[in-house]
Amino acid sequence: MIVTTTDNVEGKTVATYCGIVSGEAILGANLFKDFFAGIRDVVGGRSGAYEEEFRKAKNAALDDMIAEAQALGADAVVAVDLDYEVIGGDQKTLLMVSANGTAVKFA
């Protein structure tokens, strides 16, 4: 399955637009990761724990979007957009990623 942020795929002609497809993932970052990420933020540097959680959420959202496109018989998903949100407050932080695009079939 071709997945791209562009509106088309070079060398391919879109024959059918199957519709908008999407995938969402919401993952919780556990207490220890939150604690160590907070320390990292104070002393500087990158937070590997959060980076890994964002990566997992992105992959899960893309996988769900691709599965929806495959169910429609699509060859590709074009114009993919990824959105990231942090949900929650002091007690629980949730990471939300949504992937949206247009499923297409080629001629």
C-alpha cells in the first residue's frame, strides 16, 4: 500500500476515489516515563520515553488507516495528514495521533 502526503503518486493515474480513511491511536504514558521525562525537561535534552510513545501512536494510527483503505480495495492513500494532541492534565497524560487521507484506486 502506497501512503503519501502528496496529492498524487508520480507515474500513476487515479481511477477511483474510494473516500476518506482515518486511523486514531490514544496511548497513555506511564507514571515513571512522565517522571523521568520531567527530569529530562529540567536538565535539557530529548525525552526518549515520549518519543517512543509518539512513534508507537503514529504507527498504530497509520496501520488503522491503511487497514480501512485495504477494506475499500484501495491501492494507495494520498494526501495523508497526521495530527498530534496531548490530552489530560496532572493526573494522566494521553497521547493522541490521528491519520487521515484519501483512499484511491489506480487505473
